Amino acid sequence: MNTANPPEARRKTSGRTYILGLGNVGCFVAHSLRSKLSEPPVTLLFHRHGLLDDWKERGETIDLQTDGVSDIRSGFDVELAGACSEDGNDAGNSSDINCEPIDHLVVAVKAQNTVAALRSIQHRLTSESTILFLQNGMGVTDEANERLFLNEVERPHYMIGINSHGLNSTEPFVVTHAGNGSIYIGSVNAGKQDTSSRHLQKTLLQARALKTILCSPDEILQLQWEKLVANLVVNPLTAVLDCSNGRLTQPDLVNTIHVLTTEISAVIQALPEMSASTKAHFQPDRLDELVVTIATKTAKNVSSMLQDIRAGKETEIAYITGYLLKRARELGLRCDENRNLMQKVLLRQDQMSKGKRP
């Protein structure tokens, strides 16, 4: 008889949702949750004091602008993410640090910053917690398991989120909603559903502005790879060519795109976790069409990877092309053209971070 976690010992989960990562997507989710009729409690997690200063300067509000009209929301709680001391008390002298368990967490930081961001609140996450990863790229959950949550029994429940809303920003806590979309969410493991995951799903579904769609694990896997395909081609090509997305619709790039998608398709066709019916969606010609369609719809947009390079920041290439190459190695496949493109991105990233325009 298992007495490790009897029903009476289970802690009652909180209705509070925490947001870690307050860029465009994180602010949009937080704003949308506060727009819900019942307005569930929302806590914004800051990883440095400077962000708290920015927050206070903005009047402790999030401004969502649509067609030039501002919708300003307030009433958010804020905390400084940090660690507890070994005796369980708050470390340091800051009263902003909290050690209360986190039951519902939305992670919207850049993929490369995820492990560091989660480490700051790892002590507050339990097997009864649910984490929604709402980011670009793939492989973040694997890295979290390898570096943070090694014990599968004590590991939080994971959900994956994919955003298709058009969002951009020019200043902290002010987001422009440039295009309607949806947020697709699904569990990584359908067999591990608990109170916290069902509550987070319900909370997101009731926030109408998000237009949340609940997906099965197979559906969310397909959507992940479809978005990854677009990011595998659009992001690095525009980053290297220093151009807007519309440039990729020009005839001189047709062959370049097809060579990349052919390699990508070969990897997807060999994935053991993907069903045959799902793999049928990832033939090279269909991937070409997917890339061109997205490039056409977002023709005037500058990809997030190119934005990062122009700003001298680290890109998410390790979780986009890097993830493709990792899976290719595991399957014994080559992706030479995608590898070469990644190297060009890394070279340009290094040059721009040092202030040397190529």
C-alpha cells in the first residue's frame, strides 16, 4: 500500500496564475487574464530589481493597444523571483522574495533563458504544479528535466503552448496586438492530468482575448513542428539576409527554401514519437507552401531572430535549428544545409554583439 502521498496530505492548490517572462507574449497573457470577468489573481515574476523599477514607472499597468486604442489593465501582484535559504526562509533582506508554492505557471521567457529563470523559483515548484511553456523552439522541456527536475516522480506537469497572435512592442509593458490568432495548449503527457493542470486549462480557456484552443498531445506535437518548420526557415534566412519576411517569397530563394525543407522533412518522417498520419503533413512540397504562406502573410514583419541580431542579443537558434540537428544526430541523418545556415547565423550574431556589422 502506497502511503507516500495520502489524499489527506495533499495541499489545496491555489487559484493564482504566475507569469514568468514579461515580453510581448507574457504581457498579453497577463493582460488577458485580468480581462476575464472573474479576474483570477495574477502574479508577475520579475528576475531583477530593474524590471520592478520599469514596472513602477509604467504605473504598475499593462497597456494592450489594438488599432491605436489602448486598453490598460491593473491589479497585478508582483514578486521578485529568488531562492530561499536552506531553512526555508527567504534569502536576503528583500521582502519581495516569496517561498509559497506555485501551482500554475506560464513561462514566456526566451528559450535560452528558461533554465536559469526556472532555477530561481525551482524551490516553489512541486509535482502538484503545472508549467505551461509558451515559447519559440523545442527541446526546453528536455533541458528542464536534465538540469532541474531530474526526479520524474517530483517533476511538475508540463503543458506546451503555441501562440499565433501578432504581437509587438517598443517599450516595457506596452504591447501592440497587430493580428488576431489563437493560443493552442496541450499536455506533454496525456496520462498525467491533475487538479492544477485542469485549473490552468480552464483559466486560459475562459480568458476570451487569448482564444485558447485545447489540443491532444498528438495535435500539439504537430503544431509544434509546424511552427518549428516556419522558424527553421524564416528566422535564420532573414537573419542572414538582413531582410523582412517578404523577401523569402522571391523566386531566387525557391531552391534554397526547398533544400532546407527537404532535410527538415526527412528528420520529421523518421521521428518515432510521431504517427504516420501526422507525418503525412510534413512532405517537402507542403513545407515549402507553409513557409511561403507565412512569409507572405507577415511580409512586412522583421523576424524575432533578426531583431535579436540587430540588437546584439543572443538568438534562439540553439532551440530551433539546434533542436533539428540534435534529432537528426539521434536518427543518423544529415542536415548539412541547415547546419551551414545555423553557422552563418551564429557568425552574424557574434559580429553584431561585438558591434561589427558584416
